Amino acid sequence: MSSKTVLILTDSIANPRSFPKIDATGIDETYPYILRKTFPDYLFWQLSLGDATSSILYSQAVSYLNQSNPEFIIIHAGLNDCRPKMPSLIIRKLLNFLPFLRKRMAFNSRSNVSKSQFQRTVKKFKANFPKANILWLEICAGKDYHNDRPGFEIHSNEFNKILSANLNQNFVLVYEKILDIGGFNSDQLHWNKKAHKIVGDILIKKIQNAK
């Protein structure tokens, strides 16, 4: 396989989305497609798996692609690692009337994957793909997402610190820019086409600068 290869490993957020209609994003409007169009001389391989943790994406990459010597690996994962489990319907109804309960739940919540496990996965990527430029997107969701997942904001900040410490300039900040353009879908989790466009532009610059 050519060294001019880009691996894209993501959860569902990089996928197209047909609903709600106002936020619909076609395949050709997603940032992976934008990258393919911008760099036609590169070979792209993409795995986008809903609800995937970073360790699941790592295991797929290292099992089947560890000899591919990619020049770039774009990783869009971590949200499913750091977010707490969804509270029961009864608890969610209580949260609407008892805001102090949300704060207490946020403080006591546990991430789906521990910080130490997440850090091990990040280090495994670096160890098993030592020649690749690993670009890892910031873990983020809309401002209201923590209402559904109390504790998400706390955990995402901690997991992003792990990414920043391990990847330095290859940790790709996107949250503030997505927020500024209203790029989160109504579910406060997935992205609309405006977000895909701006993240695509950020990654294009990262790749061009690295080249």
C-alpha cells in the first residue's frame, strides 16, 4: 500500500445524516468526503462505526492495517469513551425539576471508559503507527448535551487533556468553531453540514502543513 494513505477512524458523527431535515447532511457534505475531494492523489480508507469507543477503532486498525504505513490517521473518537450512561426516563424527568440533582449526578458520574484505559489506547495508536501523523479531533458536543448525560462536560474536558498532552499540535481543536457557526444538530451530538465544512477546512490545513 502506498505511503500516501489516509486512514479515517470515527464514530457515527462523521457519517451523513438524513434527519432532522433542517440538519440533514449528505455523503458529499461530510468532512471525510471533503478530504477525498481535496486530496485525490491519496488513498483513503474509512471506518465509521456508531457508538464505537477508541479501543474498538484501534483494534480494527491494528488488526488489519498495521502494515499499511499511512501518512495520516484521522481519529474522531472519545465521546463514547467519556460519556456516562444515559439516565433512566424517571431520572431524566426528575432532572427537569431538580437541577441540584443534575449537578450531583455530574459530580458522581462515571465515564464509559476509564481515563487510564483511554490513555493506553492513545499511546497504542502512537506506538503501532509510529510514522503516521495522527490527527485526533477534540471531543465535543453541544452545550445542552450534558442535560442528557450529566457528567459529560467534566469527563470530556479530562479526556481532551489526555489527548492534548499526548498529541500536542496534532490534537485538533474544533469545539469553539462548531459552536460559533451553530454546527451541532438538534440532538446536540451530531453535526450539520456547516460543521463538517469547517472541520474539513481545518483538517485540510493540518494535512497541507504536515506535508
